[in-house]
Amino acid sequence: MAIILAACDRPDDNELSAALDYCVGQVRKTVQSLPADSARIPRSIAYGKTEWRFVNYRDWTSGFWPGILWYTYEYTQDTLWKQQARRYSQALFPLVDSAAIDHDLGFQVFTSIGNGYRLTGDTMYRTVLLRAADTLAKLFNPKTGTILSWPRDVPGVDWPLRHNTIMDNMINLELLFWAAKQGGNKELYNIALKHAETTMLNHFRPDFTSYHVVVYDTATGKKIKGITHQGYSDSSMWARGQSWAIYGFTMVYRETNDKRFLNFVQQVTDVYLKKLPADHIPYWDFNAPDIPAAPRDASAAAVTASALLELSTFVPDTTKAAYYRQQAREMLQSLSTARYQSRQLNNALLLHSTGHKPNGGEIDASIIYADYYYLEALLRLKKITAGKIFIKACGKIQ
């Protein structure tokens, strides 16, 4: 469908282009500083530091760097970025050669190889994605109706023998929906749908704020409790968890056209927007006791901005659709200021993301997934304001 915007609803083209060009410049600096070994993938830069911390292909964040390279290629059409994106995407191929160690397989392959397939049509990428979907589906428990998030021991987690499902898992459903429509097992669609339905039922409080984790009885499938792992408390709204919910349920509506999800995601979104601080960048947890001194989470803002832009194309109420677009624009405008862009401080795109505060990990840092969703959101805004037609291909806005 074509998106028609009023003149007042259009961002300044020069500002948008400047933000995208800034991203290209930062990506170029990172590429120039990377080691020759593509097995070393950038993940984060600690507060006050300038050097990337590297991880291998098994890390849950491994897909975001090649995804950034694919988005940079999409924007510039420069084959340099295509070559770099291929190189780092290929480093992730071994992920499908063994059983999934957790739910993050979708994060890893769809942000990277998924974008590669979308932009090139390379059949090798398609093969890897289909294999990854089958591997991820093996974590589905029909008794609980959800995919097991952590089948392995996780530091700080005291429920390893229970079936656990985290909100982040919603993002991985996109791989299953895609595979079911691209020649994979049709049951993958049903698994993704059931997971979304169960999460909608069990993961939210009456006010539509979300738990990070729901623990189920593995044998009976019954919900035991909702808790947090990365948020402030079991009753708080962890910012990135709520942003995963907004992004994930928007995607589920896109893939199913089921109005239940469209209605639900608006309620989940509205409680998030209502509680935002003035600059639209959330604190790491909306209920952190030390607000306003609490760390912010630019990654949650980037994820939400990208999700809101897509959600605005589905909402039939034109006034509310415009409101969601405006909220996304204001998030991106804040993220594009000197306060949040890394600029000369380091080679990342953004500052001030919070990874796992209760565990002391990546607090007030530059984190690769914040950069990925920031760039994705800028590209989505560019396409919307250009009045382009939205095409559902490989689960991404074209």
C-alpha cells in the first residue's frame, strides 16, 4: 500500500539524509579498523572506551553487524558494502550445522542472511535460512505452546529445569513465518502463531506492560510465574523487553493479518509511549528507582522507532497512524543529536544503550543492536516519506 503523508508529517529530507550519511561514515570507520579475521564480530564499546569488543558467530548479537552492512549497501548501492556483508554473513553459516543452543537463531540469521537474501536473491542464503528455521522449531514445546528460550544454563538464572520463554523470542518468529511461506514446512507458521498467541496470553500484566520471562512447568505446560532477568524487578517494565513486544507483535500482524494482534500491539505500544521521558529515549527500566539518574537505553528507542514506523502503515485510524509516525520521528530526532550519536567518541552509531544492568553488563555503552535498529528505522522512514509501496518480502519493508 502507498503511504500518503501530509506536508507537516514529512521529516526534513536533508536531516534524514544527513543521519543516514552519518551512519555510512561510522560504518566505514569500523570496517577500516576491523581485524582481517571475519570470525571476530563487533558487539559493543564500553562507556568511555573507543575499541569494539568482539564475539564469535555463536553470540546472540552476531547477526547485527552483517545486517548493518546489508542496510548500508541497500542505502548506498555501493558494492563495497555488499562484499563486506557477504563476508560477515558467510561467517554465520556454521550456525545451522548443529542444534540450537537457544532461541536466538532467528536474531542471528535473519538480520544478516535474511537481509542478504532479500537484497540479492542468493539461493544459498535461502537454503541456510530454511535450515535455520527447522533447527529453531525443534525448541518448540507443544505443551506450553512456546519456543524454549534458554535450553542451557544461563548465569544468574535459577530455573534451568523449567521451560522458560523470554519476550525477546518474539523477534525470532519472523524466521519461522518467512520459512513457511518460502517453501519450508508449513507447520513452522503454526508454531510461530501459537507462540505469539501464548505470549499474548501469558506475558502481560493487566496494564499491558510485559514480563521479561515466563516460566512454565515443562511437563504440564502450565504457567508458573512471570519474572524478570534483565529488568529492575518482576513487576517493572523493562524498556527493551517492551520494545521487543512492540516490534514482535507488529511483525506478527504483518505476517498473519490477524486483527487480534493489531489491536493488542497498540495497547502494548500506548503504555510505553505514555511513560516516556521528554526526549523519547527511555530509561533502561521504566520503574528504575534512581530515575532521572538511571541509565538510558538507546537500543530500546531504536527498536521502538523502527516498529512504530511499520505499525503506522497498518493502523486504520489515520490520526493514530500519524501519531505513531510522529513519535518515531521524535525518537529518531533525539537519537540523531550529539547526545546520542557516537560521532568522534567511537566508531559505533549510538551511545547510551544498556544491555544487562542487573548483571553489570554493557551499561551506558554503544551496542551493535542499537545501531542496527537505528539504521533500519532511518531507512524505513526514508521509504515512507518517499511514498513508496510497501512490499512484504523476506519479512522486511521494501
